[in-house]
Amino acid sequence: MDTQTQFCPNMACPARGERGAGNIRVHSQREQRYRCTRCGKTFSDSKGTALYGLKKEPKLFVTVTTLLAHGCPVQAVVAAYGVDERTVRQWLLRAGRQCQQVHEAVVGKSKLDLEQVQADEIKVKTQGGSVWMAMALMVRTRLWLGGVISPKRDMALIVALVSYVHAIALCRPLLLTVDGLVSYVGAFQATFRSPLPTGQRGRPTLVPWPNIAIVQVVKKRTKTAFSVQRRIVQGASTAVSRLLTVSQGVGVINTAFIERLNATFRQRLACLARRSRALPRSTDTLSAAMFLLGTVYNFCTDHQSLRLPLLIGS
């Protein structure tokens, strides 16, 4: 037990959040508990994690959640490890909520020069009907920016997703790539604005961000042909070309990166398979699975497309 890496989680403690301050002592080796000398409270080693209050072995919990994050159905986990199905679903919710907190603390509060963002939606079948999962991806780093779930593919769903992107983005030149859904254009134009202080009373004027480019990839399929139309809705073509070169190297306007992410989610989440019997029962289960996979995708997955050549000097 390392007291230097622990801090007091008591909200009323004056030393809350301070590591290496000398106020943390070992309270019980057997129970893995610490004690804060400033407030006198004791806390578990797993406080604030998904393992807190877990009755089973932590290794089993990690194994089960890893399998769930890589496409293993709940029924297969039950058959392999003898864990009750209700327990597996509770662990999924527990891990998903913890991953959501990690995502919001690490990715959601960061400020990044996104360069190019691609967004798309997935229609998900549940036991109570169909819902929509909208997600966004930073192209250059393959960073999953977040996702939103809604029973309808309406403006509220798109605005919620765009708000995720807006909270992370710095006011820099940005290329926003979407499909032919018109709601994206209005949501981007209405969200990517900043207040302009005038010194007068009342709500300040909202000024659109400069150097924002919006492009669409519209795909049309008929019985005899398939066509792809690329539109520049906002921004100059020179700015679009420069942002494409900076963010993805070569290529034309496309939604290939977000479509590849959608394929990864469908492959790794059993409930997202196009023909699956492992349908989620509620949006809470689907949201937990989305954040679990999204966090694993961001922080635990090697992306071969991001590999750099090894330069060895003479």
C-alpha cells in the first residue's frame, strides 16, 4: 500500500485532493484501508473506482468488462464464468458509468485544436424499439470525442452531439465533415459562436467563429447506380484543402474515419450487430456500453494507422 499516491476523498477535509502531503496513513492492511490524519476519516483503496464495494474478485470484474468491451455477449460470459446474468449487466453499468466519468474528466474538459471532426449516427435496435446513437471523432488522433443517445434522430440529438464537440474545440481553423443530414449544418452554425462583450446591459451578441468550414458527403443509391456528392456548405475550398492535408494527409472530402469507428463499435459491442439477439433492454445499458467501449478505444487500444516511422540517427 502506497500512501504517497493516495489522497483524502472527504469533501469536507482541508487536505482533500493533496497527494504526498503526509496526511495519509495505513489504517488496515487486510481491508486495504487508509486514514487521513487531518480529518480522521478512513477510506478504501478502491474508493472512487468501479471496484468500490465489489463482492467478487477484482480480477474477475476486469476480465468480464474486457470481454464485454470486445464484443462478447452477456450469455457467453455467463456460460464461461458462471456469473449470474444480472450481475454481468450490473457490472456493465458500473464500468460504463466509471468510464463516463473518466471521459468527461479527461476528454470533456480538455481544449484541443481539433483540425477536422467527423460525425455520424448509428441506428440501434433495442428490446423496446429503435434508438439513435450519434458520435464524433477527431480525425488526426482518432480520438473519440463523445456520443449521445436519443429515441429520435432529431435536432435535439444533433445539438447535443455538437455541444460535445464545441466544449472541447479551441477557436482554431476547423473542418466539420458530416453526411447529408441537414440538421448538422444549422446546429454547427448556431453552436460555434462566442459572445462579444459590448459593455451594455443585456445578452451580448454571439459572433460566429472564423475559419469554420462545413462539408457534406451525400451518398445516393438506386437500383442501378451509386453516387457520392461532396459539398462545401461553408468555407473556402482552399481552407478545406489545407485542413484536409493537415488532418488526414492525403485524400478528398470523406466520412471514412467516422464510418470506420462505427464499424469498430458494431464489431466490439454485441448489441450493435446488425443481426443480433443481444439487444439492450434500455438506453442506460446502451449508454454504459458506449462509454465503456469509447474509453477503451481512446486509452487502451493501439491504432495502427497512427504509427510513425522509427528514425534512427547515425
